[in-house]
Amino acid sequence: MGCARLPQNARISWKCVIMHLIIDILRDNISYQQALGIQADWYEDQGYPLAAMALRSQGRIAAGWKHSLVVTPEGRVVAWGAHRSPQSREPESIQAVAVSAGDCHSLALTLEGRVVGWGDNSFWQCEVPDGLRATAIAAGGYYSLVLARDGEVTSWGHEDYVPSGLRAVAIAAGADHSLALTPAGEVVAWGNNSHRQCELPADLQAVAISGGDFHSLILTPEGEVVAVGDNAKRQCEVPNGLRAVAIAAGYYHSLALTPAGEVVAWGDNSFRQCVVPSGLRAVAIAAGRDHSLALTPKGRVIVWGYPGVAEIPCD
């Protein structure tokens, strides 16, 4: 669950980044990850190293129920947390570019666009369709959501319904509801709507999306964070005046990343998952059930929250 997005210089428009990504993908028939690399190289050449670093950090960290995932610069997947469960056992012999963590299963996206799933397979959420090549992955509670290279959204596991004809540039998965961002910047939501987590404001335009247990976060082109759904732990009470460049919805808490790289957290704080380490600056964020993750500009992973889950296996 959760997602990360671009920390940007004030002169950098994320909406323009999305537009150019779409152009690159459609024009050159390349994957989303390859397009991110092209954009990162351009921003580095233009003198925006933080923006380039953030683009290359897309999908590098993920947080699930009681486990966490990280992709190293070499493409190796490192997992830790619920060590007695298979979702925390890293797949071997793959070169990953992105990871996503569900309740008790994990997904990785390889350099070639192959999707690898492991962990709890009670609902066949780890059984990847044959021949599938993807550009983005999202692990839900007990299902898997994937964005194919042609923009088609595919789902399997406990929740296998996808709106007919849907084409997207980004996806997000909650416990049992899903979100997709269309090329026009519109958000499509479907699945469990018990807490109105799929009821979005009319005419909403977005540049990023994230799904929690029973709530959804949407980031607008102006940097405003919109939250809908369950608010029992105040996870939908966005701090006044917040402007963000990235969002991550946990189970009962929410995270946002500001243009300055600061992490803002609100919602359930039972395990201090909203107590952000002092002085932290990040380029990517992820939120799990009771813990939070951040990736620093120097490539360090910082974790806080639930004891044990917040213990990193290596620095």
C-alpha cells in the first residue's frame, strides 16, 4: 500500500512530468520505468539533481501489514518484518525496478517488465498471468493490481474486477478498493465503498493517488492533498495549509512529502508511526499498517512505528 512521487524544485511542474512520460511511452513504445529514467536524465542535465533522484526512486520502497520492501540500486529486493511469513523472503535472481507490499504478499517489477509475486497465496494473489508485461504494480489487501504496457489495468486475487475499457498511467491499491489515474488526470475508483473511500469530489484533477485500508489520498496539480473515506483515526484530516509533492496512505494513517523533502504524518499514532524522526529529509515515502518508511537523498531507508517491523536488517 502507499505510493511515492516527485519532490520538485518550485519551477518543476509534476503535471508536465506526467505529460512527458505519457508522450515518451506512446511515441517510443517503452515502459513507464524506462520513461521515468529518460525524464530523470533530462532533469539531471538541467541541474535538478533532487528531482532526478526522486524520479529514479519511484517504487523503491514499500510497506505492508507487518513487512517492508526495498529495491537496492543494484536491483536486489530486500525484505524484512514478519520473518516467519513468506512475504518477507526475498525472491532470488531477479533485477527489480519497483516493489509493492500488500497485507501478506509482495510484488516486484523487473527490468524487463515481468511481475513476480510471493507470500500468502490464499486467493491466488501471487499467481501472475502468463505473458504479462507491466509498467506499474500495486499490491492490495489480498489481491494484485497491475498496469500493462498498453495502459490496460489488470487485477487478480480476492478483488479481480476492473472497470471495462479503463486505460491508466498510474494505479494504487487499498485493502479491497482500487484507484487509477487516467491520461487526462482523472481518478477512477472502484471496489469496497463501505466508508465512501471510492466517492471522489466532482471534477477532481490529480497527479498522484494512494489507497489505504478504508481511505484514499489524492494529490492535485496544485499540491493539495484530498482525503476521502474512513476517518475514525483522523487519517483524512489533512493538516491545514499542507502542500505536498508525494502521498502515501497507510492502514489508518497518512503521509505526505513536502517540496522541501519534509515528511508530514497524521492519523493513527498508536505505535508512533506518525512521529517523524527529527531532521528527516526524504525523496520517497511509504506507509504500512502501523509503520512508516522514508528514503533519504543519500539512499538510506528510515523506518519508524511498530516494534520489530521498524528494525532495518541493514543500513
